[in-house]
Amino acid sequence: MTERVIFDTNVQISGLLWRGKAYQCLLLARSGVIETFYCQPMLAELSEKLRNKFRFSENHLQAVLTEIKRYSQRVEIDGELHVVHADPDDDKFIECAIIAKADFVVSSDRHLLDLKAYQGVKIVSSEEFLEIVLG
């Protein structure tokens, strides 16, 4: 069975910029080994960070977003879920996971990782995810 996965913004950025564990996770998505999902608020946060913090040009940013849309499926969230009290901005990843019926949220964010799981969705690091999927 193919794992259904949400990558948080930090994992997306790490996978784009460096060739570590996050990159390996993104390769699994790009090659179709796992199914990934996103929602518009996730892309908006990614865009903002890549544009402002990493100075991506608009063309480079659009190429990144197009690639994510190519290998991921979009889901709609309503923003009503409130479970990450320490950082409410992270709620979108959990809500996206619930709506997508995802198995995992892969994150490097302590606020998410501290939850460990929510409604059957496991919240793991890139390294833990690779161990689970690749054995």
C-alpha cells in the first residue's frame, strides 16, 4: 500500500536546498513511491519563505510550485482545526493530513513532532519516515 504523506514547509525547503534526508523524502514523492498532498495555505507559506528568506526569483518560485503540483494532490481545508496550540500556523498541516486521509506528516518542526500523532496520522521526522518506508 502506498503511504499518503504531507510534507511541512521546513521539509520542503530542506529538500529543495540540500541533499539530506528531506531531499530523499521528496525523491520518493517525485518518483511516485508515496502519495503526497498539499493545500493552498501550505503553498502560500512555502512561497513566502522561499521569496523572502531565500530570495527565490518569481520564475524559480513558480517552477518549484509547478513541480509540487505535478507530483502532489491538492486538498481543500477550511482552517477550522486547532490542535497545535504552541504554533497555530502549523494547524494547516494536520488539517490537510486529516482531509487527505494521510498516514504521515513529515516535519522538522518541534511543535508538530511533539504531537507524535493526531487522529491516526503519525507525525515523524524525515529520518524516521525514511526508516519506516525504506526499512
